[in-house]
Amino acid sequence: MAKRIIMATNNSKPVYKDFQTFYTEAVLPLKKANHASIRLDGKLKGNTRIDCGYFLYQDKKWRVAADTHIVKLDLAFEEFNKGNDPFVIKATRDHKGETLSIKGDPIRNARFYVYSA
């Protein structure tokens, strides 16, 4: 019988020091590689349990889901560049965690999926 060799792979995503660094080092290269992408995962619809990366904000680690829409990340980055903090921390629906939302963005169809890690 042949032996099966199982190799461990390190699939951990980097943790960026802040949102701006996450955007410039993770999001911008994706945008440049595929201008037509709507979401970080390149898909048009559907849920995903895949995380694209992590960043620190207000002394907490936040995970960005791969189904987050790039235009929402663009909006948050533009607000930071204007000197504004675009985020508000809210409880998740089940009150077991926290989520980031963009201030003034409608809750329905937010398409911005960032959760406490």
C-alpha cells in the first residue's frame, strides 16, 4: 500500500495594521488585476464563508468577507482620505459579535461584510 503524505499549508490571511493599509495592499491589487470585479472574490452573487483579510480598527481585529463589494471599500477609503472615520460598530443580529458598517449607508443591501475576528 502506498503511503499518503499530507502536507500542511498555511492559508492564513495577513492582518493589516489599519483599514487604509488593507485597502492599498489587498484591495487595490485586486482592482488592478480585474477592473470588472464587483466583489473581492470576483463572483457576481452568492454567499461565501471565505475571508479576504483582516485589519485592525479601534484596537480590534476585523475580518473582511470575500463577498464584500469593492465599491463599498472604495467609499470607506475615500472617507478616510478626507479625514473622516467612515465606520460605526454595531452588534450582529444574534448579538454574539460585532460588525462594521459605513456611516450613513443603508442597512438593507449594505454589501459590506466586515465582522469582529
